[in-house]
Amino acid sequence: MQAPSIKLLHFCISLAVLLLSKEVVVAQDSLFARTIVDRLADPAMKGRGYVGGGDGMAADFIRQKFSDFGLKKIGDNGKSYFQTYKKSVNTFPGAMYVAVNGHVLNPGIDYLVDPSSNNIRGHFDVVNISIRDILTDRFMSKLEACKGKVLVVEAYKPKDFRGDQIKKINEVINFVKYSSDNPAGGVIILSYEKLTWFGTTFKGDKAVFTIKVEEGYEGINKVDLAIESKFIRNYKSQNVVGYLEGNVPDSCVVVVAHYDHLGMMGDSTVFCGANDNASGVALLLSLAKHYAVHKPKYSILFIAFGGEEIGLIGSKYFVDNPLVPLSSIKFLLNFDLAGTGDDGIQVVNGSVYPKMFDKLVKLNQKHALLKE
């Protein structure tokens, strides 16, 4: 994944100029942004998740940058760059093994573990459930034969079904994945779709996997499964917060980006998250570096949020425990999935705040910074 381009950095600096001051900014150092992305997306950061303290390493790195820039501490008791909080999280620190019909699959490529999964280990027979079984309620009789076995739900294409059928399919899939009334020892959901992972704050009753298959795939007759999950209650995490006082101190512009990512799935699969969201943090730190030496018109609060990937926990904690009066915030920029900006940028909530969106459009039209 490429680091944010100089065009995107120029746009963000120009946007901040529009909001924060009257000065003209001629250049920013794209090498700095690339260095930030490279560091945060390094496998040594363990995906900035909760296996091996990856999120803490990333927070310490950002904290040090805020300190280097001379940003003011307004975190815990006004003496820290951290705003700490606790949360629960399910993790997968140990070895991971999945074999289907004797063929070993690659974690993160061929399959994903459901984030809420429990431990499992062993060789299992399977009970296959078709979409026709689900739609005709025959799956209930098959559930009775699932005790001590692994339940396998066949892949399907949503376009082949009506909306009410899709609703029922999803309800049944959620039931077999998460309900304690499902007697199966484990669950495998087969899918034609791209695999996407996320985090969770709870641990379920059974092990659940999603396996990517192609059309015409061979049926599953037997599986070998082994995962180790570890549920951590009251895991200590943090937002990283730095403050720059402007010439109008009672009004504040807030610049945010979440620094956490998906972490590790097992002891060898790392989700590094260069785009999501090392790129956004690189933009945040580029602005912090610039305005640390060019005093802004309005005060700026820089926040690197934790806990985004498991439910926006860090940002919610800040709103519930604000470090500045929320009424003083006049504009907020949230950088997420910043990429390179070569194709332009997508502005979320532009239709909700049309006046703010028009400012962005006019700025871009004036300086011809981005494609659109």
C-alpha cells in the first residue's frame, strides 16, 4: 500500500489553511508521511491490535510524535497525551490450523475465524446444510444430528434470491453461528464473497469459520480444526490526544484518525493496515507537525482514536468524557482510508453538512489539488 501522496497532503494542508489561518502553505514533506505509514504498518506493530500489545506500541509511537512537536498534554488529569479507558476484547494469540478434506488452508487468505470464536481442536465429521434446507426449514431436523460435529452452510449468491429469502438466510446463519441452542461443536460458513475481518468485545459459545470457495467447489466431508482464543476483560487502551492553542482559543478545530487495526489472527497472520488507517494517521501527524511551527488561527485538537475496529469505542469514550467543551468544536476532520488521493477523496456526511462540503469543493476548484 502506497503512503499518502503529496497531492493529498497538499489538499489537507490547504483545507486546514482555509479553516485555521490565512497563510499560504507551499509544500509538505511526503517522505514524512511515508515514514509514518511504514512504521505503523510494520509487522512488528502486530497489526495495531490486542495480541502482543500492538495497539499500545502504536499509541506510544504517536505519543512520542506529539511530544516531539511540542503539543500540549490535556489527557488524563491534564498530564498525559493519553486518554485511557478499558474494554473487553476476544483475541487469537496461538497457533491456528484448518484442513478441509485433508487439504491445509491458509489463514487470512482461504478462511477467517469469526472474531467471537471459542477454542476448538480435533478431527470432525460434518453435517452439510443447503440454502434449500434453510428456506424450507429442513435445517432444524439436521441440527439434531450436529452434536459433536461441525455444521457446514453452503455458499450462495444473494442476487439469486428475493429480499425476504435473504433475510431468512441471514437469520438462520446468525442463529447457527451464535446461538447456544445450536448443538454443533463448530460452524463453517462457505462464501463466494471477499473475506473481511473485524474485532469484537465478546466471546461466543463455539468456534466459527468463514471459508472462501469458488463455484463448483468440492463438498466438505471432514475437517481438522485448531484455534486458541483468549478473552481479555478490562483491557486497558487509550486515545492519543494533543492540543495546539490558536489565536482564538475558545473555538476549536478537531483533526482525528483511528490508529488501531485488526491485529493478528493466530500467531502468524498479521493484518498490517497501511491504508486502514496508517494513512489517516500520517495525515493527522503531518498537520500536527506543520501547525506546531505555524500557529493556527483557531485552536486544534489532534486525536488518534483507539478501539475503532471493535465498535468505535475510543471515539465514544471521548464524546462521553470530552477533554474540551463539545460546543467549542466548530469543524471536525476525520481521516480514514486515506490511501494516496490520486483518484480524489470521498467525503462522508457531505449531504448532511452541505455548507461544509461546499467549502471543500470550492477549495479544490480554486487550487486544482485533487481529481474530484
